[in-house]
Amino acid sequence: MSHLLKIKKSIHKPLNLKISVEGEPDSDEFISSSKFWKNSKTKALLSFLAENFDIYCKNKIKFYAATVIEIGNNRTSTQVNNKIQSLQSIYKKENKEETDKAN
């Protein structure tokens, strides 16, 4: 099973990435994995990936271009690719830690 498929299946599983910002009720917190991506944009990316996973698997370049249009915020295809790679790394690390704890 590919790691992206695992990410797709665990979208609703918290990755402990949210940083609380007290005193700012309308803030859109940055997440620790990338100071340039806000939680709302990361969630939008993951939702778009889940909805269009077939496109991602068949044609990543087309997927990245569509994602840039969908989530906006002046992102490039390279930034989308890098963010997905970063999320994969985080998932692998956390999954390994959980597996190690279970053993």
C-alpha cells in the first residue's frame, strides 16, 4: 500500500500538528511542519488529495496544477509537491513511533 494511500485513509486522524494561538479567535495557525502553510490550506490540500487521489496517482503534474488553482494562495506546483512529501514524512515518522511503542 502506498504511503499516500495511507495518508488518504488517515486524513481524519490528527497528526498533532496544530499549534494553539490564544487570544486570536480568528487566527489561522501555522503548523510546525511548514511555517509557510496554514492549517486551513493544509486541510484544503488533504481534502483535495482525497477527492482527486485517482488523478494524483495517474498524473501528478496535472494534479499539482489543479491543486494550485483549487487552493490558491499563490502556491506553485513545486510547493504543493513539497508539502505532500513533507506530510508523507511526518506520517511515516509518527507511524513508526506508534509501531515502536506497540512493540
